[in-house]
Amino acid sequence: MKIEVLKHASIKIEDEKIIYVDPYDINREYHDADYIFITHDHYDHYDPSSIEKVKKDSTKLIVPKCLEDKDAYMVVEPNQEYIIDNIIFQTVPSYNIEKKYHPKEKGYVGYNIKIKGVRYYAMGDTDRTPEAEALETDVCFVPIGGTFTMDVEEAAAYINETNPKLVIPIHYGKIVGDLSLGELFRQKIKKEIKVMLLIKENEL
């Protein structure tokens, strides 16, 4: 298993199949995606030019209802469970509670994707929500940049209470929040939870 955060909130998970979540600002021609999951329609999450750089003829694109006109393989709604091939995934509502950027009624989602018994939760742009708190996962990609999502304090509190085995902070270092937020976040996580900082300066 190989996990990368290409930049910002752009995630790549590579096993027998290759999964991307929200490919954004991609500057290489990968053309290796088996599945592309999109959390919502903002430019830094739904980036058609980056999708073109990672997709191949057989790529399956999974999108929320706000992008149902984009020739996707599957259109999903929050609070559901789906199966594609041998991949099971849950859609988790992704929204702001007191901010205006990601209203709950838009139907934006995070994905809790199960691969070989391991659950990978790409949260999307969200605050700490009751639905996220109730979810069980093993690897959590949590946004920490603030402004549009949880900030470092909120994200750390959420992770320390929900106890994934591994946490990978995202959504910082490019559009919101500088690179130092990653280390600040790491310092706030209790020692029994592994933290991986995958956003690097030379990738921004």
C-alpha cells in the first residue's frame, strides 16, 4: 500500500488498484487512475484538467449529486453505502456548521473507502460534524487549514476522540494555512495515533 498527498487535498492510494480523491493542480501525466472520487464541486476539489491527467480509458469517476452532469460512472448521495467492483465505500456528509462555504443542503460528501479490510476516510471540506464523529475508520485524511474547514485545534480534538490508527492532515500549505500547520497538528495528537505528514514544500 502506498499513500500520497500530491498537494492540498489531492490524495492518491495505490494498491492492486489506484484511487485518487480530489486530484488538483496535477502537473504530471499519470493516466493510471482506476477510480477517481470527487467530494464536491469547488475548483480545488473538482479540477477537470487534473482529472484528465490521471484518468485512463477504464477510469471510473464517482461524484456527488452537484456534479451529476459530468459524465460520471456513479453519482452518490450522503449517508449511503456503495460497492464498485470489490470496493465498498460509505458517503459521509461533508459540511460547515457555522460557516457559509459548504452548506449541508449541497450534499457534499467525504468517502470512507474500504480496501482489503482497511478503511480510508477522505473527509473533504468539513467541520467536525456528528456524522464524522460517529464514523469508524482506520486511516483519516483530516483537513486542518481552517477558514473553509476545521482548523488545527478542531481537527486534533476530533482525531484524539475518534481514534483512527493513522491520521494524515490535508487541506493546508497551498490555499489556506502554511506548511508549519502540519507539525503543529502532529504535536497535538496523542502518541498512540500515528501521524504522517505527506505535504512537502517542493510539491506546492
